[in-house]
Amino acid sequence: MNKRLKMFVLDNYSIPKRALDLGAGELVDVNGLKKMGWEVEGVDLKMGVNLEKFYLSKKRPFDLVYSNFVIHKIKNQTEFVKTAFENLKKDGWFFIQTFDLSDLNSSSKFTGDLLSKLLHKEGFRNIVFRVFDVFDDEEGHNHWHRVLEASAQK
Ligand SMILES: C[S@@+](CC[C@H](N)C(=O)[O-])C[C@H]1O[C@@H](n2cnc3c(N)ncnc32)[C@H](O)[C@@H]1O
């Protein structure tokens, strides 16, 4: 499970709650959170959910919506952020990671300011972003990434 997501969850929730993963991929984070007692829905193109379009879950509202390394692949980023916002409970958190513009190993065009503006425009508050370097030791990768992470509240 993604370490930063785990830290965010442990810092902000004292008991397991309900979460939605946007772009859940191989369900690594979904299964990690389930092991921690959370109830989690994971959606992805692989499961027939195209996040270029607004998606409203039947299981909403969620306490946490998160998305790791997906938004830079999405063209319709306004609808993506709206999906996060509308699936959350009031005061619920959106936690998102992508790559920063300065990352030499991705095509992401995001900066903290750009992501913050996008989140603010869709109604999020308490927006905080961080940029840090992470070594990607996945087979065939072995390079650094400059990760951009943001958290924001509905
Ligand atoms: C780099 S993977 C990240 C997977 C997972 N979040 C993780 O951190 O392990 C990117 C994921 O975004 C999904 N994705 C890309 N475009 C998408 C779209 N338009 N709608 C839904 N999922 C999409 C891909 O199918 C892939 O699973």
C-alpha cells in the first residue's frame, strides 16, 4: 500500500471509515485499506469506469476519496475533481498524488499552484500541497520521481 496514503489515513482517522479510490489500478491501496478495516470502492478504466466523465457512486457519500498517479492521465480534469467532490461527505477529505512538472520521468504538467487552483475552483477548502522525491524501485523503472501530493476538504 502507498506509504503516504497510509500516513494520511493514520493521521486523520481514529477508526476505519469508507473510501473511494479513483483509478484503483491493481487494487493495491484498496486491499491495503480493507486490511485496516475500511470499506472501500475502487474504480478504474479497467473496471469499466471512465473517469473522463463525471462518476457518482451508488455507495456515496464517502469519508475519504483518494487518487494516486491518475489525474495527469486525465484530459477532463475538472470533471475528475468534481467526481471527487460530489462523492464526499461534508468535511470529508480528498487525498491526491500525481507527478510534478519538474519530474523528469513523467509527462505531468501539474504544479502545486495549478492543482490547488483546480481543487479550489471545484469548491474544496483547506488545500495543502507538498512536493517530494521518491525513488521508484519497481522492476524496469529504477528512477526518481518528483511527487506532488495534495489534501483538501469538502
Ligand atoms: C499509474 S496507475 C495507478 C494505479 C493506482 N492508483 C496505484 O497507485 O497503484 C494509473 C491508473 O489510472 C487508470 N486510468 C487512466 N485513465 C483512466 C480513465 N480515463 N478512467 C479511469 N481510470 C483511468 C489506469 O487504468 C491505471 O490503472
